[in-house]
Amino acid sequence: QWGAIKFHAVYLLISLFALGVWMYLPVFSLACFLLYSIVHFGRDWRNELPYQGLAYGCIILGAPALFHHVRVDELFQVITFNHSPPWLVTALQSSVALGMALMLPNKSNLSSKLWIELIVLFCAAIIFEPMWYFLIYFCFLHSPKHLLEEWRQLSSHEKNSALKMVTVITSATCVLVATLAYYLGSVNSTLNDLAYQSIFIGLATLTIPHMLLIAWVQSDQFAKDYTIKDKVNIHVV
């Protein structure tokens, strides 16, 4: 029990630390967020693409900047409190070309499922504004894929424990977002800006411990120190 409390406390403290860094260094934090998002989202196709799926991450993250670069820049200004430099949008646009360059040499070995997913996401990037594109990708592709992958590893008993853990983490996330919204609201953000800031800054600060956890689970030290049950329960987070 104390181990679980300590685990969740460390997880949330890392998120709060990342939030504090964002408040003081928003441009640096945004640049880091984009980089580790490319790595993190690329992992969805790490078994099919080279470099742990880096090409996929570059393409899907950079696509909105190709078709809605003005809107992306406006969004960046909001979440960096009007400090975002123009080169960030240019870098995102360039990341699509980098992703294509990494992927095309292996195009004959890529599955039709990957091609269909990329085509659908490109169409979504053209049709929808960046916020809706991101929500479509995150809610209907990335999150379900990740959750189903981990859910299949759990026994019936472990699924009950996992549901309790998900409830705790989700509740803590709501508290973090509410706290962030309250703070940002006190510095005269508009309601629309407040929504963008709460979603993106909150997600960015929660992604850091999530990625650290994945790296830890895959490490040799984790394999030595934890049982199979521990691994699958922690993996759900």
C-alpha cells in the first residue's frame, strides 16, 4: 500500500515540477514537449518503422503545421504566453519531410494499415483545425491503442486492480487541470485561451512521467526488481 502511495506521489510530483518549469520557461518547455511527443507517438509503430517509429511521430505531429501554420503559431503563442518564436512552426513543417525521408526507403515493407492511418490523419490535418486534429488522433488512435495493448496483458483479477489505479490517476489529472485552470484564470487569460493552455500544458506535464515510466518498465533493472503482476499493474499508468 505504501509502495503504491509513494509511486503515485512521485508520479504527480514530477508532473508538478514540469508544470513549474513551463510557467518560467515556456518556449524551452514547448520545444521539449514537441520533441518527446514525436518520440512518444512514434512508438505506436515502433515494430514496423526504424528508429523506434520516429518517422511516424515526425509526420503526424508536423502535418497540421503544413496546412494551418498560422493557426499553429497562434496556438503556440497562447500556450507560451506570447513568447513562441516563428522557427518552431518551421521546425514542425520540416519534421514531416524528415519523417518521409526516414520512412520511404522501407515503403515496400510497410503494412496497408499504417498507410491507411497516415492517409486518414493527413486528411484530418487538412480538414480540421489543429486542436480538433489533435483530439481526433489522441482520443481515437493513440490512447485506445495504448490502453488495449496493456489491457490484453492483464488477468481478470489484475484488471480490477488496474481499474482502481486508472481511477486514481484520472482523478489526480482532473485536479491538476483544475488547479492549472484556476492559476491561469487568475492571470487574465480568456476562456478560449484558458482551455488551450489547460489542455496542452496539462498534457505536456503529464507526458513526462508517463514516458519516464515506460522507459523504466523496459529497463533491465525493472525486470530484476519486479514481478510480472507488478509490471502489468504499473504498465496501465
